[in-house]
Amino acid sequence: MIRSMTGFGRSEASDENRKFTVEMKSVNHRYFDVNIRMPKKLLAFESAVRSILKEHVERGKMDVFVNYEDLSQHSAALCYNQALAKEYVDYFQQISSTFALENDMTVSTLVKCPEVLVMQETPEDQEELWKLLETAVREALEHFLESRAAEGDHLHRDLLEKLDRIEACVEEIENDSPGLVEEYRAKLESKIREVLGDLSLDEGRLATEVTIFADKVCVDEETVRLKSHIRNMRETLNKGGAVGKKLDFIAQEMNREANTILSKSGSLDISNSAIILKTEIEKVREQIQNLE
């Protein structure tokens, strides 16, 4: 099974006190690159989340979003800083005495002073927190991988169809090639007789020219290598796994052979077949860029 680098997964995990929502998506990328966004209080778990992702994803640019909701009614407590409040009172009295001002300080005035009353979050059990977060991450990852596999299956079928068309082009080129030499020999002999008239024809010279032409337009080696590359790509696709980089290399080699065939083409039919061949190979290369 092959996988696409495009995918999406979402999951929720909750208990009576908290709720996690994890979403992850990815697009094509040469390497594995992940960006994790989560609340500040969860940053201690970022490395663990990253490790889980690395176990199952080899290529692609991933964005992971972690949302946390505290459902408990005692997630924060109001704290009274008595020492600081006493300092405020002492300074108020000192100011009143120094400047002969009425000290109109009240309780409501005092509690409005910074840091006298503060809200503090109740410490949470980190082990329980991670247990729930891990569940949400793994479930979202499972859905994410399923979407990648579904898209990969579609790409697999599409690539096999394109390989069939490429193979058909190669066969057309093979079928058209043998007649080129005989056609060239006949044309060359006709022109020579037209020029020389009744003079004798130098068969040795004619054979030499035909041999030189045959060497220039012969594409047997290229078509054999192309068939080998097609077979190798099919086997790699059916083997599955993270095969994107290998397939991209094979496609480059196929394109190289197609360029050589086009440069050697000795007839319009072979040129047209070679152009179609290059077009189909380029389509394969574009699709391969989506594979992990």
C-alpha cells in the first residue's frame, strides 16, 4: 500500500474534567516537517507528540492543532496576598501623613491594587493529562493515515493506468522503428539511380550509408531500458511503503530515455509517439510528487 502526502485527521478525547480536540493535516514536502500548535500549558508534551508522528509519517509538511478545554469547576482559585496588602496599607498611611491628606482607603480600594487578589490555576495531574492527550493524538493520527491511504490507493490506480499508456507508446515506437532503415535504403537507392542514370550502383557505399543511418536512428537500447523502468516502477508501486523518492528517480530515468528517442527519431510517426511518451512520463512525475 502506498500513501499520499495529503491527508487530514481529527479526534476528540474527554473525561469529566477536560476535553482535547486534535486536528492534523498535511501537504506535499520533500522531507518530514511538522508544526505543532497547542496551549502554553501543554508545551511540555510537544516532544512526545512529535515522536508519535515520526513513528508513522516519513514525508510531508504537517500542521497539528491541539485544543484544550478545562471542564472542571475548580480549575482556578482566588488567592489573597496578605504581605503585599500590608505593604499597600503602610504606604497609604505614610503618604497620608507626609502630605497631610485624608486616608480614605477602604477594603474595595485595597483589593483593586495589583496582585493583592490573584487567580491561580489549580495544578493538574500531568500523567492523566498526557494519557488523554495521547489518546486524542493517536486517534487523529489513525484517521489521518486512513485518508492518506485512501488517496494513495487512488494515485496507485492512476499511475498504473499511465504506465500502461507509456508502455503502449514504447511498443508503437518499437513497431515503427524497423521499417525506417528499409525505407531510407529504398529512398537513397532511388535518388542515387535518379542521379547516376544507367551507371552501376556502388552497393558497398550504399550499405555503408544505410548502416550509418541505422546507427543514428536505432532506439532499441532506449526502448529496452524504458520497459525495464516501467516494470521496476510497477513492482515498486505494488510493493508499497514510502516509495515516492525512488519512483521520482525512476521517472527521471524514463524521461531521459524519452528525450534520447525524440532526438533520434527518424520519422514523423516516431516523433509523435515520443512526444506523447514524454507527456505521459511528465504526468507520472507530477503524480509521484504527491506520494510519501
